[in-house]
Amino acid sequence: MLKNTSDSYGWGARLFHWTMFLIIAGLVIGGNIISDMPAGPDKTTLLGMHKSFGVVILFLAVCRLIWRLANERPQDLGKSPLENRLGHAMHIFLYVLILEQPVIGILMSQSLGYPVSPFNMATLPTIIGENAHWGKILLNLHSATGGVLAVAVTLHAAAALKHHFIEKDRTLLRMILGK
């Protein structure tokens, strides 16, 4: 089934979830590799790919948010109302991080004088002019937010595993199989 029900996630939500997970994991790992690389053509190529997939994530995150708002949300399976509220708060936090991280990256690139041209197909409009001071601030913010995102995704995954192995409910299976 395409759409969610009160009991399960449809394949639309699952496709968004797992596609974004794979791309975000690659961006976090790639971002760490890029930051340790010396300047040169390989670093430039990887930065271009990092920016391109960052724009893809921004697009997918907006689409996913619209999809989530337009779809029924399956009922919570947690036994504790506090745990369910914490889960909802974590989902909101993840959405904020996933939306803000590529925006910060775009602004950082532009303020450092580098255009953002996803897959060399088109150049995004300039939002912020070149400003090395802001570029450095945005670079630090982008790095820090990437670390926070990695921790948040890890906690999210740990909670899903807790549901599966300790609570023995269908939370994880609903996101994998839809049931």
C-alpha cells in the first residue's frame, strides 16, 4: 500500500525514510572524510558530490514533510506516554536538523565564494554574498550540526532496536515491512 494506515507505514513513507537514511549516512561519513583531505582535485570532486546530495536531501526532506502531513500517522506502540512524547520530539528534532543542515551548507558555500551547482546541472541562486567571516561561522555550524545529526540518528536507531528487541513490538517492522 502506498499510504500509511493507523496500523502501518505505506511504502511511500518507508521509501522516503530509507532513501534519506542512506544518503544522510553517506553525507555524514563523506563530510568527515572531506574535512580531513588536503586541498586538490579529489577534494573538489567530493565536495561537489557532497553539495549535490545535500540539495537532494533538502528536496526529499521537504517532500517527506509534505507526505507526512498529508498522511495518517500510525498509532504509537510504546507503552509509556512519556516515551511516545519523547519519540515525537525526536522526530521533530530530526526534521529540523535534516532541513537546516543543507540550508547551512548552501549558505556556507555561497559565503565562502563557492556556488552550489547540484550535479553540475544548474547553479542555485545566490542567497548570501561572499563574506569570509560568515563563511567560517557557517562552516563551524555545519560541522557541529552534522555531529548532532549523527548522534540523533544513532539515538533514533537505538530506540527502534529497543522497541524491537526489548519491547518486542512492531515499531521497527512497520518501517521495514510496513506491517
